[in-house]
Amino acid sequence: MYDLLFANPIVSFIFALSVLVFFHELGHYWVARRNGVKVEVFSIGFGPELFGWNDKAETRWKVCAMPFGGYVKMFGDSDAASSGVNEDETRPFTEQEKAVSFHYKSLGARAAIVAAGPIANFILAAILFALLYMAVGVPEKFHAGIGEVVSGSAAEEAGLQKGDLVVSLAGKKLDSFDDLRTMIMENPSTQLGAIVLRDGKELSLTITPKAKESGDKTIGLLGVRPDPDQAEYIRYNPATAVWMGVERTYTMSAEILSHLGTLISGGGSMKDLGGPLRIAQVSGDAAKSGFDNLIYLMAVLSVNLGLINLFPIPMLDGGHLVFYAFEAIRGKPLSEKAQEYGFRLGLTLVLGLMVFATWNDLVQLKVFDFIKQLFT
């Protein structure tokens, strides 16, 4: 049943994105309702409505045809600047309408509502990490199992395959993947006899690590990655798992920001920037390798979504918070015209970034090469 649902990368991508968007918008919705704001629409996706319902608070919950995002529409938030103008512009708000309008809430309430979306994504990431730490655990020890063989490597030349377990090397028993790594590094260009367990049978192979200069010494390289299925996992109790989930979310956020800073300063490659196509591919790969891997990917994406929405770009949550900071300093909001220009700039930046990331995806996935082959 799982394979039928998630084997398709598009299905797994839509599932992952819908969950992340739902929690993001749920953050906005929950804090808005706590502050007495009427929420008119809670939408997953854009475009024509597929199905939906109205709750007792007169909120329309709906799922739309294009599942690539979502939004929460609050009363009194009818334009980009949240100016509090009635949509029909025929009359001013009544006192009852002002009481449930987003625009007429205090600056602190509006800022809290806007910030709640990204915060919800961080909370979701911590929860997903915690669930993995409780249900799956953390690898405490990797045995000398082969998880992936790099093409053209010493491992491929020796005949190693995914799923193999290297029992001994040069007559020495291997208790862990670290033992294998150490012996390989210490024996560049040296023929090493290996005993490998494959499908319950022992095989004798000869491994010759490739030499590589590293600083002032030469080390050996094998070209494999450890097999997560051949590891000893330790599971944690809920309290410890939650703390580890929060810690992992914080650490990952810091790593992403550090990497972004490296890209901006020119120390990295913009080719690393991926868009929806690459996310869909990675989602499909994660789903095929197990539901726990898909959950881990969703946690990572949730951290990314939370951070991106906090960027000080008009149209994103971070842009709204910047406008509110100016309002706090000036004692009054920026003019509607200034905010409108800001949102236009933000929209241009976001669309430009999406186009650039999608172009990167097309290049990385070699789509252009495929198209060229069709016409040659």
C-alpha cells in the first residue's frame, strides 16, 4: 500500500508540501483566532476549489486544484498592504467588524500572527525529528556494511556491491565501518584481501585502495558509504527525543544560514540552489527508501520553509515583519504606496529566484540534454 501511494515522486512531493503548508498556515490561523481575528478562508493550494466546508466560525476550509502552496485570508486583510479597506469600498468598517479585523489589531498582535507561520514550521520540524528519534532511533554504531558504491572507485573495481558486509580486511576482523575506513586510509595502493558476506555466503575479494594526496601525506580511498540498514540504533524516551528534536532544528537552521552566507559571499556555487523539480525528485527517492526517510526529508524542508519565510523580502512573512518594525519606529505604518511598491519588488525577487532555481533543476536533471536528443 505504501509503495502504491509514494512510489511516484509527484505524489510524495505533493504529500510532503501539503503537510508543510498546512502547518505553516495553521500557525497563522491559530494565533489569529487567539487574537480574535475572523479567518475567512483556509486554503491548501491555489486555483479552483476541489472540495471544502465551512466551520462554526464561518471559516471556509478548502483544498484547491494546484497543490503548490496555500494561504489564510483574514477579515480586513483584503489587499497587499493590509489597509483595512472594505473589499466593496462602499462603506467604512463597523465597530463589530473592526473587532474581528486583522488591520485593526495591535502591532504586537499582527506581528505575532505573521511570525506564527514560520514558527509553526520550526515546531513541526522538531516534532518530526523527535518522532524519528523515538520510533527509529539514532545509529550508534555502523557495521562495515556497504550502502553505496561510487562509480569508478576502488570498491567497484574490487567487486563490492550494495548490501555487502566486509567481515575482515587483510586478516583483521572489522567490528565497525570506522575500522574499515581506518584500514583503507592507512593502506593506499596496497592489495588487501577481504572476506565479504553477501546473501549469507562468504566471498573472497581483493581490494586496492586508490591513493590520494591529503596535506603532507597519502591516504587510501575506497569509494563507499555506510549501509544504514546494517547499523545498531538506539531509541530515546519522549522527553530526550523532544529536546534532541529542538536541538537538531536549531543546528540545522544555523547550518543553512551559514551555507547561505557562503553563497552570498561568493564562497559556494549557486548550482547548489534547488527548486521544486529537484525537491520532487528527492522526495520520491526518500519515499522509495522508506517512510522514515520521507519524514526526515519533511523535517529538513520544514526548517527551510520556516527560514525562507523569515527572510526580509516583501511578500514573505519576514517582509511583513520588517514593515511592522518600521511602523514601531515611526509610530505609524508606511504609506500604502510604499508598501505596494515593496510587495511588487518582493514578488519580482521571489519569482526571479524560482525561475533561477527551476533552471538549475532542469540543468542538474539534464532535461535539456534529453530534449536535444529528441531533435537530433
